[in-house]
Amino acid sequence: MLEKQQISRAVGSLGAATMLSRVAGLLRDIVVARVFGAGMVTDAFFMAFTLPNLLRRFFAEGSLTAAFVPTYTAVYQLQGEEESKRVASICWTLLLLVMLLVTVVGIAGSPLLVQAIGYGFESVPGKLALTDSLNRLMFPYILFVSLLALCTGILNVRGHYFLPAFSPVLLNLSMIASALLLAPMFTTPVTALALGVLLGGVLQLALQLPQLWRLGYRPRLNFSFADAAVRRIVRLMLPGVAGVAIYQINVVVSRLLASFLPQGSVSWLYYGQRLFEFPQGIVIASLAQAVLPSMSRQLNQNDEAGFRASLHFAFELLLLLILPATIGLVLCAEPVYSLFFLGGEFTQLAVHQSALALAAYAPGLLCVGASRIIVPAFYALQDTRTPVWVSFWTLLVNIVLGLLFMGPLAHLGLALALTLSSLFNALLLLILLRRRLGNLGLVGLTRYALRILPALMLMSVVVWLVLQGGDWANTHQRLRNGAVLLAAVFSGVVTYSVVCHLCHVPLLEEARALLRRKQPAQEQQGER
């Protein structure tokens, strides 16, 4: 129960901070859509941002976090705080040098990199050149967010989750301010948006440093790269570059194929993916980030039963939260884009096409969530080879399906291909984890899903009926439409919660028990 309390408390803290970040991100996307629309300049910006954002998942949120946290947890628990500080300084030094090199190479090789991922842009004069200039400007972002990921890992192991998860708010605010205030000052206004990304990376890193200093951590240069713990982190991290970030690799493939489709396709996929990432960031990323330290602690203590229990608890929590979110995304896709995005340079066509992309992405939410839980489980088991092997086949599946679907279904086919490849990735990982650990209680998860099925069905009907009261194509009815959308969401949440309670869904009972114990647990954590 203690580990469940820690996981639930961490998920709650991460979820609250991430909610603020995602709301700020939604405001950012609304501003970008209204100011720049969905056409040539946004296609160029989103494609340019693909490279530093992909490397962020590779080196930062993906393999670095998954490799660093289990090793650092073991050092902190078994060798003490001073040794953990020394290891952190070595990792800081090594990461700083590596990412400086990556940044220099990325800027120098930008024309080749941009052409590789946006080859279809050559058919539009100036589009590839604009993508290249934006990519060069934003590329140093990867340096700052990689160091941020290291700081996040240290803070998470020490039980601090809110501030690192809150930091993306600064990125979003920086981009909003740049779009509204700086864009008119540039000959090419979208350049201001790229500057906002760079400034946001600096601010995110700066936000973490005071908390680290309060814990006694001072980033110092230490070149003892032969240290056993650091070698273990590197050994785990290098093969995991592809494994943890497979979803982002597939996103790059989708955008490459979309560059051959009609203008605006890259932007429609981006806007669809952004709302898809709203619950993904709040629930899935928070859950994966919270469960990894717990599973690592349990394996360090040879508590295999506790490890299985944490994994099973994470899956139950995923089902409880993600299934209603998936249905909500499908039902509310067009109303959301109409209410928040329609206007300015963002047309009714862009609303419809972005909503189609979101509806196609949404079913993959559970698959991505399962993968984000299973891959850290392999890392906690010190197995990085399996996720890499699975990622290779998943990438092939996405490419083949994308090529098959993009002809008849255009950008919608690319979104469906990504969803189906995510399903393949999750199922294969789950099968291989079961072979590694034995019975994972999958039958129990099926029974759990069936228990919440009535709540999902009734919620879907209620939300659909409420949404019929909106006039979504009418921009003069925003207030009324906003009230209808809010009523649909509220009635859906209430319906789902009440029916789950009537069906005696076990996790709700545990959640209430955890909340009753929350205050004493917080006091104990403060004492530590």
C-alpha cells in the first residue's frame, strides 16, 4: 500500500502540474493557429521543430530519464547522498559535452537533416529554406532540455515532482509572448516563434536550479567518466535511444510522408497530435514517470512481488483514466477545434481536417500509455535490448501502413497508421514482458475493463446528446458553445464517476483510502 500511496501521490502532483502545462499549451496552439493559420509557414515551423523535439525525447525524456533514474536510485539508497551528488556532477559534465557536440553538428548539418525529413517541401518554393532557418535557430533547445531532464531525474528520486512537470508552462508562455509581441517585428514573423522556443528552454532549466541548490546539489564539472555508475547509465542509455522514443520516431515518419500531401497536411497532423497529447501528458507521462522510481526501488530490494503489484496498479489506473479520455477526444474533436481554434487564419477546413486527425489518433492513447509503462519496466529490469528490437519492427509497420493508407486517406491514413503501429508496439512489448516475468494478471485487467464498460457506454451517450446543443460552425456563438462543451465534459465526468461507483470499481475505493492517508504520508515525507 505504501508504494501505491507514493505512486498515486506522485501521479497527482505530476498530473496537476502537467494540467497547467497542457492548458498553457492549448492556449499556445490557439494563438499560433490564429496568428499563423495552417499552411506554408506553420508546416515549416512544425517540421523544423520536429528535429530538436525528437532529440529531446531521445536524449532527455526518453532514454536519459529511463537509464538515469534506476541507477541513480540505487546509488542514493545504497551509497548515500554524497556519492549521489558526485555521480550527478559526472553525469552533468558528460551530458553537457555530448549535447554541445550534438547541437553544433545539428546546426551545421541542418540543410541535410531538414531535407531528409521534409523532402516533399521541395515542390513549394522557399518552404525548405524556411524550415532550415527555423531549425538552425531552435536546435540549441535540445541542450537546455537535456540538462533539464537530468535535473528532473534527481528531483524525482528525491520525491519532488511538481516543479519539473510545471516547467513546460514557461516554454508555452514564451512562445505565446513571442507570437503576439515579437512576430510583427520580423520580416518573416514565424521566426519569433522559433526564438520563443529557445528562450523557453533556457527558462525551463533555470526554474529547476534553486530547488537543486536547496537540496545541496551544485552542478559542477567532474570528468570521472570511468565511474561504474556512470558507465552503467551510458550502457543503458545508448541502446535505449530508439526504444523509449519509438512513438516520436513514428511521428517523424508520418510528417515526412505528409510533406508529399497537400499543403496544410503537416499542420493538421500537428494540431491533431497536440490535443491527443493533452491526456497523454497529464495521465500517461505522469504515470510512467511516477512508477519508474517505485519499480526501481522494489527491484533494488529484490521485491519482485511488489514490482508486479506496482505494474498491475499502473495498468489499472491507466484503464480507469485513459478509456474515458479516448472516447471524449473522439466525441469532442470538432467542437473543441471549432470553439478554440476557428477564426483568423484558421479556417473551417482546418478545423475539420484537424478533428479527423485527432479522432484517428485517439484510439492509440491506450496503446501509447501501455508502452510508456512497459518500457520503463524493462529499464527497471536493466533490459534495454528488448524495447530497441520492438521499436525496429514497429517503425517498419508504421512505414508500410503509412504508404498503404496515405494514397486513399491522405493525412487521415497517416494518423491511422500511427495508431495501428502503436497497438502493435504495445502488444509485442506486453507479450515479451509476460515471458520475462510470468503471469502479469492480464485476465484481471480484462475483468477490470469490463467492469468500467457500462460507465463508458453511458458516458458516451450523455456527452453526445449534450454536444448536439452546440452550433459549432458559428463563430458568433462562442459563449453558448463554450457552455455546451463545458456541460458535456462535466456531465461526462459525473456520469462516468457515478456509474463506476455503482459498479464498485475497485480502484475508486483504493483512491479514497489513499486520499484519507494523504496528509500523514505528506508529513512523513517532509520529515525525511
